Amino acid sequence: MRLLTKKILANNSRLGRLIVILCLFSAVIVMEFKTPTEYVFGYLYTGAILLTNYWFGGMATFQATVVAVCLTLLNLVVPGDELVKISTVASRLIAVMALIVTGILSDRLRRSQEAIALTRAKLESQEELVKVREDFASTLTHDLKTPLLGAIETIKAFQQEKFGPVLPTQQQVLSTMARSHQTSLQLVETLLDVYRNDIEGLRLDLAPVDLTVLAEEAAGDLMELAVNRRVHLSVSYGDSDWRQSLWVHGDALQLQRVFHNLLVNAINHSRRGGKVEVFLEPQTSYQVVKILDTGAGIQPEQFSHLFERFYQGHSDACGGFYQRQAKGSGLGLYLSRQIIEAHGGIIWAENKVPSGAVFAFKLPVYPHFAPSD
């Protein structure tokens, strides 16, 4: 019943539009054939042609244009009681050309609008698909945290011998399991942050922050990883060996993650016996931090993609930087870029002479904070 009602309404609407167009044609016909031939009213058929194109499409537009052209020329011989002048013929031919151009252009405009509407619908469909996919990934990632946290707490309980004595060899296995689960948890949290930042934007808890403190804390936290990789990790204070403060206005927790991501990246891509250095350089307008490693360096064509989401690089024949990077998630550098740019800073990478890579960022100086004695 509802479908029948809609069909009746559609037919009534179509009939009403057809009546409007016929009325317009009738009005112009009356003006054309009730006035002297030298008065050309054929131009007014353009309104009926445009409405026909808008309501009924290409074929109806063609038919309406043909009828309008014929009626305009017919007025030269009907009613036939006047002497037709050459100027009158010229005027009507110009009117005919105008009607034909109107029909052609209106049809092209309609086709263009339909193509634009189709393209917009496809884009909206793709955006909706991306949103659904990212919502699904975000929900799934969030749900993964609970079992991981439960597993980590259970392993800790075993390590603390809450379920009975644990042999030294078993403690080693439990430690390996704990590190593996902790790494998985960090990856899950990184995924959540990336999706949240892309959708909602990065929310910062801004306060005066000393980058020197963050660099030293991050280096201390990752010292065990560096030792296991047989990589020497150090913090350098620019041209001076004396410790100095690099104050910025930022979110300490988020900036700590940047240090962690860049240092893990540098340690993992340095050869055994290599060196990773955190170089802190205060400047007039910016505080600059550089992470230098002794890895194989970066292929020039890859620089523009390093900080893209999920980018892992390509393997090379010599087994350098990109071959090892493919083991990661491709999110650490992307998240670091999000954080630095949210602070109004710049992050970049370059090759180091004679070998190795430099990952660096700079943040605006915060001059208004004077540390108390």
C-alpha cells in the first residue's frame, strides 16, 4: 500500500511538472503568433527547456528544444499575412541558435552535476567505509588490552611465587613472557592512541618541561635494551659537557613517548658494538633534540614516507636499516610525528656521515619559566 501511494504521488508530481512546461510553451506561443512577426519571443522558450532538462532528463530536453525551434521558425509563415523581412529572418535564426545552445549546455550541465553527485557519493561511501574500519580496529584494539593486562598480572604473580616455588630457569621463561606481553600491550596502546589522535586530535596537558630530564629518563629506561643489543647509549649536552636545561611548553608524558620511540628505533637499527647518542642543542627560538645511531642509514627515496602510518620501509640487499625496520609496526614514528606537530614543532630524519641515521625534532623555546634554585 505504501509503495502504491509513493508511485501515485510520483506520477502526480510528474504530471504537475509536465503541465507547468506546457503552460510555459502555450504562453510563448500566444505571444509569438498574436504579435507581428518582427517581434521575436522565441527566446522565452529557454525557460521551458531548462525546466524540462531539470525535471525530465536528456531525451525530453532534446524534444523540447526541437519543438521550440520549429515553433520559432513556423512564425515566419504563420499566420502568413505579413511581408517577411530579412532582418526578421536573421533575428529568428539567432533565436534558434540560442535555443539550441541552451538545450546542449543544459544537458551537459545536468550530466556534469550527475557525475559530481556520483563522485561525491563514492567519496562519502569510501569515507564511511574507512570510518567503520577504523572504529572496528579501535574497538578491537581496546578489547585486546583486558586479556593482555590479565596475562601480565598473572605472570607477575607467578614470578612473586604466589602459587608456589619457581625455579631459576622458570623465572627466566616468565621474564621473557612478561617482556613479550608488555611489548604487545605497548603496541595495543600505540594503536589506540593513533586512531584516537586521527579522529579526535591529540589532547595535551601542557606545562613547562625540561627535555634534558626526559632524555635522561628515557635513556635510563632503555639502558637494559641497549646492553642486550650491545649498543652504547649516551646523552650529550651540545658543545658543552655540562648538563643544561632545555625548557619547552609541552606534555611531559607525550614527549617522553617520542624519546622512547626514537631511542628504541635507533637501538634496534644500530649494529652490535655501535653507538646511540641523544644530542641536546639549545637554540635561540627552538630546543633541538637529535638521536644519532650507527646503523646502515636511510635510502634517499624513503625519507618522505618515514613518518607515515604503518610505513615499514623496504628491505635492501645489504640488510640495512629497512630490513630490520620491517619487523616493527610502522606506528612509532607516525605517533612521534603526531605528538611533535601537536606541540608546534618539526620532526625529521637524515643520514649521518660517514654512516648511520639521525632522527631529530625541535620545539619552540619556553622562555617564561625560570627554574627555582
